[in-house]
Amino acid sequence: NNTASIEILTGSNYKKWKQDIEFAMGIVDIDLAMISDIPADITDTSSLAEREHHAKWERSNRLCLMAMKRSISEHLLGCLSESNDASKFFAAVGERYQVSSNSEAGSLMSELTGLRYDGLGGVREHILRMVHLQSKLRARDISLPDSYIVSHALNSLPISFSQIKTVYN
């Protein structure tokens, strides 16, 4: 039941939803309709292999469409154009909800600056999360010096870590 692991598309989580759909459809091997064009119509002269490929593509298309539509919030689904082609529907969702790189960079920056150690997990994981966010920003040509990350990491720790701050300074 891979569709249970697909995050519901709410509009702001398109990237995660797309990854979930691609993974879920690929893992159960029904992504044929998403990765290939519609096969030629079946005729009296079509070979057995062509007929089997067409049937497999039709099944893939139907199941992919059902999985995608089932994983989109109902109020968002009404805003999308109706399509009977899974790859075209997937592309239409992408055009509608793709997050701009500026918006994503702003979200990453906001997440980094608002990150505070909450006591859950280790300090190491907290700092690695900051470094991970820094690398995501660097990939978008927004470079933050390592000294900023170190300073921010220390400042994000609660008062109980004051000895670490003192030793570092």
C-alpha cells in the first residue's frame, strides 16, 4: 500500500508530493504512463506484444491517475483541468503548484534563522541540520559563511549550554 505513504498535496508541498508520487508509482512498477507516451491505437494488424504493451500502459495510466487524484486535497483538485492522461495531469499539477526558487530560498533562510535547539535529539543533529540548510542555500547561490553558521548554532542553544559557548569564545 504505497499510496498511504504519499503526502497529500496542499499547494505548498508540491516538491515532496512529486517525489512521493514518483517513488510510489515506480516501486510498484506502474509508472509506465508517466514515463512514456501513449502507445499507438490497437488495430487488427497489431502484434501480441503491441497489444500487451497497450494494455499495460492503459492500466498504468488508470492507476497513476487514481493515485494522483486521491492524493490531492479536494479543493485543489477542482482547480485542475480534467485529463485522462497521467503524464499530462502530472505536468499540469507541476505547472500549477511548482514553488519558485526564490520562494524556496526564502523558506530555507527563514527555517535556518528560526531554528532553535529544542532538546529533542542531539546537539550534533541540530548542527548538522543547520549545515544541511546552509548547503541547500549554497546550491541556490546564497552563500552564508561558516562563521555565521557556527555563531548561529551556538546562539540557538539554550542557557544550559553556556559552558560550551564560553569555551568556544
